[in-house]
Amino acid sequence: MLPMLTLAGFAEGLSAYDKKDYATAMREFKSLALQNNAKAQYNLGNMYEHGQGVERDMKEAVKWYRLAAGQGLAHAQYSLGLLFETQGLPGVPDVVLGGLKAAEIDFGVPQDYKVAMRWYRLAADQGFAPAESNLGGMYAKGQGVAPDYKEAVKWFRFAADKGYPLGMQNLGVCYKKGYGVAPSKIVAFALFSLAARSDQIAAQKRDELGKSMLVQELEAAQTIADYMHQSKSVIGPLTKLPPDAVGDGSFRLTDFKREFANLPKLDGHLNNVQRVAQ
């Protein structure tokens, strides 16, 4: 259990951060980070990455992320994976680029897919949904590893089952294109629909795909999406799909709905991923 003074200092840092009083937040987090508090180390790294209260310094960001990641903090492990995958681009304000190409700027972080894979896997093995989704993306793109769509689908499913919109969207693309799974516009539409509750890009993908689908296919897709939402699970319903829900075979909508009506409610939670500072 953390000492009360540590808890109080962390709370003060969070309060200041939420008020955009970055100087106070930096002071509180740094004091705790020097005491080896992993969450404070992560938050300090995050502030250095985004230039909040300090000059943007990717080397400092990586230093603090590494310290937090070394203590097993999944958020920090994921952040390191993201930096090494993208060469530090995710948090770069447009003003920093100043019209230059990324390759012309030293972000202090080399692009290294194998290192990114290692950090993503550490976080994914703890069930951290963004890392699971990005790890799946690395397998799908063959970055740092040989392309493996089935392995990509596995990790996308894990992320999607936790309610992570990008995991649902990526899994939807796999079903739409037939990457690692039998192609199914019905399942793809259902996944895009579920992700579209909080993701505009997924909504666009859903609407575009819907233009090429029959009315009964759209009804079937909505049945899957509703069941996924009600059962708070993605993986469970996908394992119970009637055979005719995938591929180009015909199906009877009444049989399709009956299959889902007889299923028990599944365990699981569609939790939103929260920032570490809680």
C-alpha cells in the first residue's frame, strides 16, 4: 500500500494536470517519479512527450517510460511500443513539423519495429487493449515479424472483446477482406457498427459497406451487433455464428436470429480504456 503522502502528492499532480497547471503537475509527478512511483514516471514521460509544462523532449520521455515499463506498467510499455513503431510521431504537434518531413527531424527515437513488437507484447500479455490491437496491426503489416493474418486476427479479437473501438474496426477489416478469416460482410458490418458508437471512422466504414449489402444481410448484421452489445462480448458471439453467416452462402434470417436468441448471456465487460492516472 502506498504511503498517504504519496497518494496525496499524486492526487495533487492529477488535479493540477486537469487544470492545465502543468508546472505544478510536473513538480508533483517528478517528486514521486524519483521515488520510483511507476504511475508518476509514466505521467512525467507523457508530459515530456507532449511538451506540457516543459520543452518537448523525446529522450526524456523515453527515459521515464522505460523506468515505468520496467516496473510492469502496461501503459508505459504500450507508449514505448508506439514511439518505436512511429518514430515518435503520434504526439507531435503540427507546429513542430513546420512543413518538414518526419525523416528530416530528429525525434530522439529511432524507428525499430522489433523493439516496438517487444514492448507491445509485454503490454498485450497483460490484457491492455490498445497494445493488443497494435500488436495485431504489426502482424497484419509484417512489421518486425513475418506477416501472419491469423495471429493478427487473434490479437484484434482480444482487443475488440474488451470494447476497444480500434480493435473492433481492425477485426472488421479482416472480415471484410478475408484476412485470416473467412470473408463476411455481415460480421464486418456488425463490428463496424459496434465500433461506430464511439469512432467516426468506423461509422464511415460501416456506411460504405452497407451500400453493397442486401436488406436481409443488414438485418443479420444488426442482430450480431445487438447481441455483442448486450452480452458485452465480441469473441463469444463470433464463436456461435451460424455457418451461413460467413462466406457467400445464402442463409435464412429466421434461423440466424433463432441461433442467437437461444444463447445465454456471456460474461465480460465492454470497458473503455482509461488513462493511467486514476
